[in-house]
Amino acid sequence: MSSSTANEANGPTSVEYIQHHLQNNSIGEGGFWVLNLDTLIYSWLLAGVLMYIAYTMGKTITTDTPSGGQNVLEAIVEFVQQQIRDIFPGSNPLIGPLALTIFMWVFLMNAMDLIPVDLLPTLGSLVGINYMKVVPTTDLSTTFALAISVFALIIYYNIKIKGPIGYLKMFLFHPFGKYLIPVNIIMTAIEEIAKPVSLGLRLFGNMFAGELIFLLIALLGGASLYGLIPQIALGTAWAIFHILVISLQAFIFMLLTIVYLGMAHQDIDEH
């Protein structure tokens, strides 16, 4: 791995090395309107990969002798459908495709963390790209964009199922009844706002921490063999464990999406 440059005499310090890897390739004047190009490009590329896989699998799917890829896809679809059957009340044709898309897309974005931390940034530097973060879910812009999209659906289905008046009643009379309306408004508002905040921060925090550990492991490398051996051993061990982390975080995001949308489909009395 090229992380050995962090230990060279004239190379960056450990802090500079980490800061460089955690810096997005951005354009904009600052503040809200900054665009993180690396996050956008890798997110779109992975979305394209997901669409291509779905398209090719859909064209070749068969009931006679399914391929290994079809068996894996069917297992994932059945797994997602089982979660929906266990959690979601009633039926909605959007929930299945939405949950499957969230699970697969978040998993693919998380899985970018398994690529050696110096590989793509080094290749980018060869063509003049000085900064590159390759894991979209280590960017708050990605995780909050996903969370806010889910939150918009939560509000939409709350109004659609309960009606505008019913949705308003949820704020006025939940959870303590009509005698504590001011408290109900505050508590319910906090409860609703906590949904996208928890979705976005949970995914970001876990993936950012995982990326940081990979960077710290990369710093163990050096010119000597004694530095390279523990780097490879620890990096391999953490990568194997991290497969569980990236899968679990994709599952949790999908599961909470189903739970929150299920709550939105409940009548105000059930809620």
C-alpha cells in the first residue's frame, strides 16, 4: 500500500495524512452550496452498477436452472420481503422496491471502504485529482440526503393515511392526551425530527469510524518489513470484520425505513 509515504522523512505527518484522506474533492463558495464531487460521482456510479445488475438479472432470470447470481439475488429479495412481512402493516407496492434499493445501494457504498485506502486516491493524483474520498457514506451529505428522502416519504404517508387533520392530531394529542397539548407538540416534534437525524448520523458515524481505523492501520506501514507485516495482518482482520459492519449498517438503515414507514401507515389511534 502507498501509505508508507506517510512515514517517509519528507512525507506528510500522520495528522496530515489522515486529514488529506478525509478531505472531499469539492467545488462551491462554501457553506450549504458546496458540492462534494467525489461523493456524487461514486454514489452515481454505484447506483449505475446496481441498475445494471438488476437489468441484466431481470433479462436472464429463469425458473429452470437458476445461476449462482440469480440464487443470491433471490435470497436477498426473500430476506427483504420477510422483513416487510414481519414489520410493515398492510401492503404498499412501493415498500418492497424501496427497501431492496436502500439495502443494496447503502451496502455498495459502504463496501467501498474495503478498497485499500491509498489505491484510488493515488490513481487520482496521477491525473491531477488531489483529494478523493471514495466512501460516500463517510460524507454527511450522503447519509442525510438518504435520511431526508425517507423522512419526506414518512410525512407524505402520514398525511395520505391519516389525512391532514389526523396528522395534526398526532402532534396535538400524542402521547399524553388532550390535557397536555403543548407538551405533546414538543415531544412529537422531537420524535419526528429524531427519525432522520438518527438515520443519518448512525450510518455516517459507523462508516466514518471504520474508515478512520483503516487509515490508522495504513499508518503502520513503512519502509521496513516489520511495519508492513502488522499492517497487512491488522488490515486483513479489520476488513473481514468490517464486512459484518457494512452489511449490518445497510440492514439497519433499511429496517428503520420499513419501521418508520410502517408507523406512518398506522391509524392515529394505533399510533
